[in-house]
Amino acid sequence: MTKKFGAGLALGIIGTILVAIAIWLTLAYTGAYNVAASTQHADPVRWTFDTTMRRSVASRAGGVELPATVSEDVLAEGAGHYAESCAHCHGTPGGEPAEWSRGMRPEPPHLVEAATEWTPEEIYWIVENGIKMSGMPAFGGHHSSEEMVALTGFVSALPGLTADDYATLTGSADGSAEQTPSPATGEPDGEPQPETPVE
Ligand code: HEC
């Protein structure tokens, strides 16, 4: 009786594995899954990627150690790196991301809001390692840990910053402004504004 049950269970497990392999190979080889970024991921696919990503980051960020406080200078350094490397995908306080980034799947989230969902350690880990299959690059290979600490401090502070704070931190109309709309009008900064840099 128990032997029969054991054999049945083993057959059931093998059958399930074979069906899973068949589904996996069918999906990969037949072209059934639409990879076009012009359509959204199906909800179960998006859920799987998002949940896998969040759990993966949470379980790996534990080893990150950050300074307890961030000085205004470090914050300004982080803002500069952000304007240069992140703003076109993730937006700024009062500024939208570049139009082309809205065509990415997943769409890079507006970090002024999304940064509240992550601890500073998780933000550092994401910046250093990036996120596979999403377009979020790894910056660890070409940014020093000091630069990533500054970026982390800035991204963690982002949700509390106004457009004016951001302009002050980045030294006003530097190169980043061409990527983001003017906070005052909501219109893209077509022409350079004759503003005096806040320095
Ligand atoms: C080419 C576009 C691109 C650039 C440049 C980029 N990111 Fe991302 N980033 C993404 C995408 C896409 C995701 C969403 C990943 C996902 O949801 O699986 C993401 C996710 C994140 C997240 C997690 C937020 C969330 O809720 O999903 C953080 C934090 C982040 N990026 C920080 C940064 C920082 C800081 C920089 C600059 C150093 C940066 N990114 C540069 C595309 C980009």
C-alpha cells in the first residue's frame, strides 16, 4: 500500500516536471510570448519579475554598510551624479524623465515617489548591482563606493526634496536640465535658460 503510494507520488512528480519542461521549451521555441516593449507585460509575468526582484534585493542588501549621516556636500555630490546618470530614466523633483524611457518595460519608476519603498542599503545594492532583465544598469563597475554612497544618500532624500532644492543641489541649470522639463512650466527645456547658476 505505502509502496504503491510512493511509486504513484514519484510518477506524479516526474510527470509534473516533464509538463513544466514542455511548457518552458514551447514558450521559448514557438515565439508565443510577445517580447515587444510596446505592450505591457502580462500581469502574472510582471508580478513574477517584481516579486522576484524585491525579494532578491531584500535578501542581498543586508551586507551593505552605510555612514549614519550624510553631509550637505555629499548630498550635492550625489545630486550631481543623479542628474548625470539617473534623471533621464527616473525623473527629478518637479521634472519628468526623458520621453524615450517611457518605452521601457518595466518602465523605470519615478524615484521621487518610489524611493520611499526602499531602505538606503537596498538602494545602494541596486545602484551597485543593477537589475537583470529590466534595463536598470549596474554602476558598481565604474563608480567608486564613495560615489555610490553619495548617490544613495541623495536618492533616499529625494522624496522630501522640492524642485528648488534639486536646482540648488545640482547647481541649477547644468547639463541635466536638457533631459528634464522645467519645473516652473512643465514644458521641456528646449532652449537654454539665461539663469544665473546658484554657486
Ligand atoms: C536606462 C534607464 C535607467 C537608468 C539610467 C537608471 N535606472 Fe534605475 N531602474 C531602471 C528600471 C527599468 C528599473 C525598474 C526595475 C524593475 O522594476 O524591475 C529601475 C529601478 C531602480 C530602483 C528600484 C526602484 C523600484 O521601485 O523599482 C532604484 C532605487 C534605481 N533604479 C536607482 C537608480 C539610480 C540611483 C540610477 C543612477 C545611478 C539609476 N537607477 C539609473 C532603469 C534605469
